[in-house]
Amino acid sequence: MEFKSNINCGSCIASVKKTMDTLVGEGKWEVDTANPDKILTVATTEVTADEVIQKLKRVGFTAELKA
């Protein structure tokens, strides 16, 4: 799954690391901060897009499923 996000720097990635590692597993997600849309890629089918969006919202970040 790919999401447009507002995770835009290394500090932001550090802020969501624990949440994302717990939700999808360490090494199963990454953020391309060089991309203007700050693409978050999640490499698992164990969670839904809504779960990812809601968890990120709880820690202060936004994400929307990329079309």
C-alpha cells in the first residue's frame, strides 16, 4: 500500500517508528521524504489502509491512500 503523508523528515520518521513497527512490523514500511507527496509504503497485507491512517492520526500525522 502507498499513502501520501505529511511525514517529511527524519525526526518525523523517528516519531512514527514505534507506532509503525508495532502495527506492521519493523522493516515493512518506509517513507520517501524526497518525494513531494512524502510517500509512505507499507509492505504487508496484515493491516488495512484505515488502520494505518488511524494509527498515524493518533500520533499527529496524516496519510491518505494513494490512488
